[in-house]
Amino acid sequence: MVDQCVTLSMVGKKLHMVMCGKYKRINIMAANTPRGRKAKGREFQNLIRKKLLEVFPQLEGDDIKCALMSESGEDIKLSPSARKLIPYSIEAKRQEKLNIWASLEQAEKNTKDQTYPVLFFKRNRSKMYVALEAEHFFDLLKKIQSIDNAP
């Protein structure tokens, strides 16, 4: 006869499991730890990088790089050839509660010459969104309309 006794309990941020008298502690990397938050941010940056490379297949993998979590400046680093195609300074935020104004200010502060600040943001179980200056958005719409109306 097999004894199937299992007891789970949370102690602090660690999950403890007792299986038939044998004790085992299981570490869970939660997003409320610095390591977990950095991992989520890194994953989000990699998603943005992947999407940009899909949109611009002529670029090489080295043309778009993710910044290190401790690095200041743009979150997505672009080579000169990538910068010609993507004239944006990208800030990425994956947070449940986002201070949109502080994030936009950070994006503007990190903007390089002749680029536009853009903020990518997402929270758990939601879509990814982008925020940019309204005037730039309207300029993009005008460009799209002129292309659509071209002979």
C-alpha cells in the first residue's frame, strides 16, 4: 500500500512541502523579488526585440539588442542601420501599476538625436501597448494616408 500524504505550506516567500514525513523546500521565483522583476523586464524587452526583427527581416540579430537591467539609457539598443529604419528611443515597462507620466518622462530623457520617444508597456495577462507623442501619431497617420492615396 502506497502512502500519499503531501502537505504544502508557504513560509515567507518560500514554499515548503512535506511528503510522507520527508521535508523539502521549493524556491519559487516570484515577480515580487528583485530577481523575478528583472527577469520579467528582460523577457518583455526580448519580446519587443523579436517583434522588431519580424517587422524588419533585413536587420541582423546584432542590429537590435536589449539593454542590461542595470544599464541606463534606452531599453532597446539599435545599430546605426536599425536606427535609420526605426527612429525611436524605446522604453519598456512591464508593471502591474505603471506611473505613465514618470515612464514617459524617462523615455523622453533617454531620447537620442533625431529619434522619437516611445513607451512599450504591459501588465500580466494583458496586451502590449505603445504610447507616443500625439503629434507624431498624427504625422504617422498622414504618411499612411499619403501612401494609400498614391497613384
